[in-house]
Amino acid sequence: MDYDRDFFGPADVHFEHAAIGCDDLKGGSFETLKAAKDAGAVTLNVGLFINAIISFVIVVFALFMLIKAVNTLNKEEEEAPAEPEEPPRDVQLLEEIRDALVKKK
């Protein structure tokens, strides 16, 4: 196994060589996947499929966390309180008239 090919070294787990062999067809079990293929045995190579599923889950999780962070940042920007707009001039005049009438009474 080539441990220098990636960052994780010997702790890295690969399922590339995982396979299910059909021993009955060629009359015996085999030590390795290569030996089974050399003998012409029928094998179901599930290791690459398992690796693809694990890689897919990792990428989906990373994208989920990225999108969640971006949405949180956008939500914080939207929640900033907007300053109340000044009412139009005619509304201000009507309020002044109302207040003046209330004072007279």
C-alpha cells in the first residue's frame, strides 16, 4: 500500500480492493482480489462503490456546512434594524394640525 500518496498516511481507509468472490465457480477461495481475477473467478468489486459513496457523503456534508454558513451571514445582514422613514410632508402637517387641535381643547 502506498502511504505517501496522500496526507492521511497509514490511518487512511480505502475499500478499493474489497470484493465479493464467487468461490463455487472456480473451485476454491483466493487470498487476494488480484489472485481471483488472474484465475478468472467471478467477483463483485464493491470497494470502488463504497469509496464513491463515502466521498459523496463527505462532499455533500462540506457543501451543506458552507451553504449553512452563507445563509447565516445573509440572515444577519437582513436582520439589521432599518431606520424608520420620515413620513411624507403632508402627513407631518396633518399631525401638527391634530396636535394643535388637541392642545386647544
